[in-house]
Amino acid sequence: MKLKSVQVIIPIKPLSLAKSRLASVLDNHTREALVLMMLDRVIRASTAVLSADACLVLGGDQVVRAMLLDHGIEPEEDNDGNLNDALWSAINLAKAKNYSATLILPADLPLLEPSDILEIIRASNGLTCHVCSPASQDGGTNAFFQPIGNGIKPMMGVASFSKHRSAIESLGRNFVILQRPKIGFDLDNETDYEWASQNIRGWYQGLEVWKSWLLIRKGLHG
């Protein structure tokens, strides 16, 4: 069953700027393919539960926009410059479109499954509670679900999980912590990449697929 009342928001940088901490271990082409592969994973998990119309990918570049159109998703430009300002604008846009809740997901969750998104929605107690899933290592926020009428401006960045928790609890609102391994793992650095390449089935085959897709989209062959 597709849920139609939740807007999922996935922020993404232009490919040339994404995952810069991997620039010393991956060439630019492989790094960009990696970003696309992980974004594709998050989109597929989201659209398996939500409709493509309910999936908003914020930012990116021309190549990312081409990929989104393959998924039937209209690109949304980031005109705010600051991540949290852009997310807040997207939340307000969802409110104007009469969504009941928003779910912010990063684009770098290579293990994410549709069941994880369903569990976030279930934990919201009928879309009434804030649900936050922490990153497993750095204190960040890897999923942030909010009822549309009680939303706060996101505070993504350093120690964002504790900031979100403090802000929501200070307002007397229900805050649910959902810890799931496939949400908690986000790929940021060389150690993360090595773990993923050794433990995620089909990792290198998937990268090759996206490297080929990227070559075609950039007009280098085919």
C-alpha cells in the first residue's frame, strides 16, 4: 500500500561537491557514481512506500536531475544556499501541498530498505509524533520525521540528533528515537567505504553500472 500523506525530502549536493572526503581514495568518476548509487537506493526505498510524487530530491545538478526524471520525480532546485534553510522551505512547501508529515532522509544510506521507512512511519503513532533516527557514529540525524503542524526548523550538521531532541522535548512534544542499523549507517569516509565494499552484496557491480550510466549521460560514449 502506498502512503500518500508523507512527503519525503532528500537533500543532495551537486555531484562535483558530494563526498569530498573520499576524493583521496576514489577518482572523481567513481565518487560521482557512488553518490548516484546511494541516492538511487534511498529513492527506491522511498518510492516503494510512498508515491514518486511524494519524493522530493532537493538540490543536485543536471546529471542528478536526469536521474530523477528516470524515476518519474520532478527535480527541485535548492535556492536557499543553506541546507537547513532549504529543508525548512521544503517543509513549508509540503504544508502548502497539504501533506500530513515530512520525512528527511540523507542521500548516503547504502543499506536503506522500504521496511525501514515503514517502521519510521509506524513509530510516528499515526503521523502524530516526531521520530528521529541517529547516525551510528557521529551524532548526526539519519532520518527526521515530523508532523506537518508541529514541525521545527531542521538543525542538520554537528550533533544534530541531540539538538533535534532537545528542541522538540523543550516544546513538550512527543519524540521517538528509532535505532535501526540500516538507517544508522551513512557512508562518509574511507573506513565507511571499505566496510560497505566488503559487506554489501553486489557493491562493485553496482558501481560499474552507475559508472557506465554516468558516462552515457555525460556524452562520453554511446
